[in-house]
Amino acid sequence: MNVAAGSSHQALVRKLSRFLRLSRRDVAALADLTNRVRRLPARTSIVAEGDVPQSAFVLVDGMACRFRILSDGRRQIMSFIIPGDICDVQAAMLKRMDHSIGTIVATSIATIARDRLLALTRQHPRINAALWWTALQDQAIQREHVVALGRRNAHERVAYFLCELVWRLSTHGLGRRDVIELPMTQADIADLLGLTPVHVNRVLQDFRKQNLIALERRQLRLLDMERVAGIAELSPHYLLLDRAPEAIELECDRQERLMRLLPP
Amino acid sequence: MNVAAGSSHQALVRKLSRFLRLSRRDVAALADLTNRVRRLPARTSIVAEGDVPQSAFVLVDGMACRFRILSDGRRQIMSFIIPGDICDVQAAMLKRMDHSIGTIVATSIATIARDRLLALTRQHPRINAALWWTALQDQAIQREHVVALGRRNAHERVAYFLCELVWRLSTHGLGRRDVIELPMTQADIADLLGLTPVHVNRVLQDFRKQNLIALERRQLRLLDMERVAGIAELSPHYLLLDRAPEAIELECDRQERLMRLLPP
DNA sequence: CGATCTGTTGATATCCTTCAATTTTGGTGG
DNA sequence: CCACCAAAATTGAAGGATATCAACAGATCG
């Protein structure tokens, strides 16, 4: 399942490049970030609630999720983390984590020490801008999640989940247009969508009977993307944050010029 | 209802000061931001979905909310915006808004043009850091919102809402410890919590019968904060982002020193 | 190749919604 | 200041979407 060494940073580069053009130096720096990875088994904790955040990480391969557990065992998953996602960039500002992160399947992550991250963002204005942009993107995803949980029924939630995952994987250069891996269990999906595993199962069955999707051996094929997206009713403006406005590019150029003038 | 002129920036200053110490210069710059306000009637649009974000704003007085409306009229409120909140600081990175913002009651806002904001954050490292911190805080609030919608029942959601609002108002220096204004309707609360107005009403009635709260003329008194917080079961780590880590303070000092060396 | 986790199905329960009517509140103009 | 009107809050009754419980089948993994 591991991506060939040397190309493991592809997803991250691809993701950030969606936003603005990265120089060869930027790309090299990102590659450098992810050249030493740690391999974790499935269902392992990466960060626990209450931890003092010390470092960010890039998920290189596999899958993880952010979640919180209530005292009676109920679990809410905030989001799935896929290859190319970079997590907790700004967490250094936090005293303690208010949620946990754990792997879904066997997963490789590249940890980035706080100092290294700071140096990176200082020396690479475009990476800095792109990282803030990923934070904005995460916020947009969270907003949509709130809408789904608050005002959509089970069918709409599942459709939304499938669309979002396909969309995210494809922008990271993973998965084909309509065929993706679903490594998480239906219980995981239930905890993301605020449903029970049983009900998630029934909705998926339903979608299969309607020939909207095919699902076997954790492989999902979207047979009728159009209709699934229709059920999900994603905002036409959702995730249209595909390119940096001109002003951002110019500001990055300015900072790069400034840096060349005073190396310290 | 309007705060006396000259003190209208208090809430913002108070909020940011929770995070790190602001210099007199910083405070003056913030006061300068909010010295010209625009007054809007109740139930008025501030920003509409699809708009190209041009500027941020500070809510000086009143109340507003972020929301999205689905095609069949269902509405989901993402959050209420209270005096001292600063919105869409990073939105300049966005092409289009994926949600709307509108007032709940008559509201005063101070708009901040993009250039002015950029200048502000460039000239005031501590304000810059504090603004990013507010973004982190908003993210934490969003996460808790997701947990509430996904995994809490109606009683828990309402309790959580009351606690969060009391907590937020008090950190902005608004409202007393246990008495706050609830200017929004029960329908608004329902749209925040993913419930129906009828059910919100029943839960509130219930809380009153149990002597947990008193509610009349849009004024809420928390009679038993302890128990309400217990029902809400907020994470012990929720919103403990009360002070900047030492590293952030040092970095701000460094940037300030640097700025004194090269004024441009 | 057995043990355990995951997916599937059916029956029943419940929390919340929906619908509808009434009362109360709050705002507005006379 | 009062009368009026619309909006909001309140209450009851009935229905529905999803949860819960339980059992079994199928997949996965050491």
C-alpha cells in the first residue's frame, strides 16, 4: 500500500499547488519534510485529547480521523484525514488538544517539529500562504459538515460524505474520478455523520439498489455521480477555493524579493 | 443599546487581550478600526453566499449569525456572532463566500478594508498573532458544534448552547456571570442546533421546570450553572486556549524588534 | 483455520418532527 | 398611552425517521 519512496510527498505538493504555483525550491522543501516517515498500525492513536501539541504532521499514506469521545462512549468523528493532508500546523498556538487523532488503517505519517515548521514558513512565503489556505479549506469542510449534521437526513448525509471524499481524494491526485477506496468501516462513517452503523448500512444498501453506487471489498464505485451529488446538494460555492487571488500571489512575490535582499 | 462612543472597541480588545498582552499602540490601532460603524436593522444581510469577499468586519454591537440555506428552505446557522467578534479576516483568500451572514437584531458593524487589515497585521505582530488565534478559537467552537449536532440529544444541545454563549459573552466582557441577553428567537436557536423551534421550546420549558434556568423577556438567568454545564458535558479542554504559549510571545517580540530596525 | 470484527437483516422503541391551534409578546401608529 | 397587528412562544396530538436490540452471515487477519 506504501507509495514508492521519493514520491510520497506528491499528494501534499499536489494539494498545495491547487492553490498557487510553487517554486522548485518550495517543492524540494516539502519533499524534504516527508522523507522520513513513521509507520503506525491500524486503530492507533496519533494525538490524544489533552496532549500538548508539539508538532504538526503530514499524512503520507493510509487514513486517519479526528474525533472526540464523550464520557458515555459516544464518538464523533470531525473529519477523515487522507494522504496529503497536513495537520495541526497552527496547533502550536494551543495549550492542549481538545480532541484526538487516530489511524483508521495502517498509516505513514511524517512529523514536523515546531521549529522546522516555523523555519519552513518563514523561508517559503508561498508554502506559508498555501498552508493558511489549507486551514481555510478545512474550515469550509467543517461548515459543510455542520450543515449536513444539522439539517440533512441520512440519505443526504451519506451522499454528501461520498461526494466529499471523492472530491478530496481526486484533488490530492488519489483515486480515479469515480472509483475510490473506502478503508473505514460503516461504524466510522456513522460516527462521522451522526448516525448508527445499522442505518448507514441501510442507506448504502438503498443506494446500491438504486444503482447509484457499487460497493465491494471496501472499494466504492460511483455509478451515477450526478444523482449522488444531487442528493447531497452541495453548495455551488463549496470548495471553489481553487486558486489564490492575484493579491496573494503578488504578496508572496513581494516577500520572496524581500527575503533575497536580507537573508537573515 | 449602543455602547458609548469611544468604548465600542472594548469587546474586541478584551477578547484579543485574553490571548496575549497588547501594547498601547496595538490597542489604539484596534480602537481606530472600530471608530466608524455602520448601523443595520434586524434581519438584514451583511454578506451573502456567492459574494466575493472584499473586507472583514468587527461586530461592535448587536448580534448576527453565519448561516446557509438549502434549496428547500432549511437553514443551518453555523454560529452566532457577538460584539467583539471579528469576521472573515482570512476571507480575502477566498474566491466566493459559501455561506451568508445576517443580523439577528439591530447591529453595528465596523468594516475593515482588505488593505487596511493587511497593513494592520503587518505593523502589529501581536494583533496578527491574536487574529490567527481567534481563527483557531472559531475552529474549536466549530468542532464542538459538530459534536453537539452529531452525537448529543436535544437537551444536551440546548445546554451546550447556553453554556457556550454565556462563556463567550463573558470573555468579551459582556453580560454578567449568569445573566445574559438572548436576542435570538427560538427558531434561530433551533437552526443552530439542528432541531425544530417546537422542540427547542419544550426543552427550555423543561429546564425551567427543573429550575435550571429562568427566561423572561429575552433575558436568561442560569440558576444552576453547574448542572447545565454537566448536561452539556463540555470537554475539559474546550476553549482552554486562554493564553499564548511563551514561544508565540517571543516570536512577536522578535518581529517587533525587527520592525523597529527597518521601518519600511 | 479459528476468532473476531464487520456487514446485514428484522422487529420494536423512541426521540423528535409535523401539523394545527392558542396565547403571549413586542412593536407601531394613532 | 392604548389599540392593534404580526411575530414569537406555547401546547397538544399524531406520525415518521432513526435508534436500539438481537441474531446471523460474511470477511479479514493472525
